[in-house]
Amino acid sequence: MYCARGNNEFGQAKSCAKLTLVEAPSDRSSLATNDHTAAKPEPQPERPEPQREQPEPQPEPESSSAAPYFHIDIQTCEVNEGEPACFQGQVSNDPPVESVTWSKDGLVLEEETTTSSGDLKYYFEYRTADGYCALVVVEVEDADEGLYSVAAKNDFGVAQSDALLFLKGKFTY
């Protein structure tokens, strides 16, 4: 079974298809012509699809000895140039997260970064009480497109969540 998912500002769609392989004819010369009268392979009997068990929900790691993990991952967003973009997530906080770091295309973002007009470029928020973390890109411009990541670290490991930022109306190839 193969599935494809797509989403945009209007919603989400998912489509799945089953790929069935059939044996090629022994005389492959008919495949190179437009002769559609060549013998077609006999249909194979339908095989029932194996029943797949639904994955069990992952139990939350025991406190005081686990790396952080994201309850809610940050999401890809698409905004108009000049508008703010906001990435929001929620990370486990037991044991406590020591640091939350945001990056763009692998480079750590500094909260003190300013725009050409001297205004702050980014706002960061992290609440230890519930693990909420957010990054606001104040006025998105062309150079802000890219892959954004948030990493949460404690004594037992690091969790990371990634999302893309796109400008509306700009074609990306």
C-alpha cells in the first residue's frame, strides 16, 4: 500500500493505492510495439491484504530519567511577505528541559537579531510549566524561507522538531 498526503491553506488530502505486480509476458517483443492485441497476462487471484495492527500509543517515558520529546511538533507555515510567522510546539518537561534552541537551515537563531530598520527579527518563548515553545519571525522576508528547527535538551538527551517556512505566491522548485 502506498499513500501520498498533501496539505495547503485549504486543508489536507490523502490518497492510497495498492500496487499489484503481474508477470511480464515471455515474449517481450510485443511490449515494444503499439500492438495492443498481444496476449495479456491472466489476472492473478486477489490475495487478502494482511491485517495490520494499529500501533499502540507510546507510553510517556518515566520521569526523572528520560530525554525530552515533543507532544506537539512545530508545523510548516506559509505567509505573505511582511507578515509574521509563528512556529509553536510543546515539549515534555519532566525531567526539566535545560535549554530550548531555535535554528534556521542549521544555524542557531539569536533573539537579539534585528531587521534593517533596527526592530527585533525574532521573538522566542518557552514556558517551563507546560513545555510550550514558540518562535515568531516578526516580518517575514524572502531570506526567511527555509527549514526551522527547535531543539530541547536535558541531561538525558535532545528532542528536535522541524518545519518549513514558505512565502505565499512564490514558486519553489
